[in-house]
Amino acid sequence: MKIDGQTMKFKTPIYANEVLKNYPSMVLLESEEVKHYGVRAKPLEPQQELKSKRLYFLVELPKFPEENKKSTRRVRSAIQMSAKDRLETLMLARRSTSDLSIMKPASIAHPTRLKLRLSKSEVEKLMMESKDENEVAEKIMKLCMNNNNCGTSHNNGGAIKKGLKSREKRVGFMPITEGEIQVAVAAS
């Protein structure tokens, strides 16, 4: 079938190139492919055999301007870089921000929560020896560092606990020793 609706019938077996020899600027499309893929349907190959009782479209594909077929240009810097340097900059560009945040020094602005157990007598002693609240806080920190071996991970009997309390659910099950098992049976 042509695009204007004119139909042609051929006797099988026939190949696509035999039909196309009278129409050099046209292509054959199978109707099922046109129905399924629409404009993206692929034309039949010249050596492909046409099957009986099938509908084929004989159409002229539009010509696209040459400027659309040109590949996109790659822009290169005037700076001459070796392949190793380009690879290194590419790897740096692809590095995630989380990797970069690890390299940043820790900010002093973020507070750390500590739990320190001191007796009332120690707290009173520190307050009496100090002039103001800031000096008390400094002495408590020094005491904390001394008790904790200058910030190492040892926890001297639980004197210092870092972080927040965990909110774990505790679930308990009691075994059932008595009871029956019931099975539902559908009546037929």
C-alpha cells in the first residue's frame, strides 16, 4: 500500500528489493511494526522475503538536513594536559561530597554530649576553688581527660558515657503450654 492509499498485489515468493526497484527513493515498512513502533519502525532489508497475506507500506522517508547528522563538538581547553592529569581531574570531579567532608577538620562549634559522674564533694571542691562557671567547666574537662587517659577509648568503670541513650524496644514472649490448635476446613 502506498501512502496515497493505492494498493499493489504481488505473487509470493518475492523479495523487498524486487518491489523497490521501481521506487528507488522509497522503503517498505511492515504494517505490524508501524502499528507497534510508529515513526520509529525500521524499513525492511532489500534481501528480506515478503510474507503472504501481510500488509506492507511503501513510503518515502523524509530527508534530514546534513547539519543534524554532525556529531557534537567536544571543547578542549587551551591548557595542554596529559592523559594522566585529565584522568586525575575526572576522578576528583566524580568524588562525592561525603568523601570531601571526611577530609574537612572537625568544627569546634558542634557540642559533644558527655555524661560524667562526680560526687557532690568533688563538685563542691571544684566550685570553691574556681572564680566563675567557665573555670569550673575547664577544671571538670581536665578531670574528665585525666580520668579518661587523655581522650582514649577506655571507659574507667563507666565514668564517661558518650552519645545518647538508645531507644530499643524490649519484647518478651511467654511460652504457651496449654491450648489447642484449630484448623479451619471449608465445607464442600
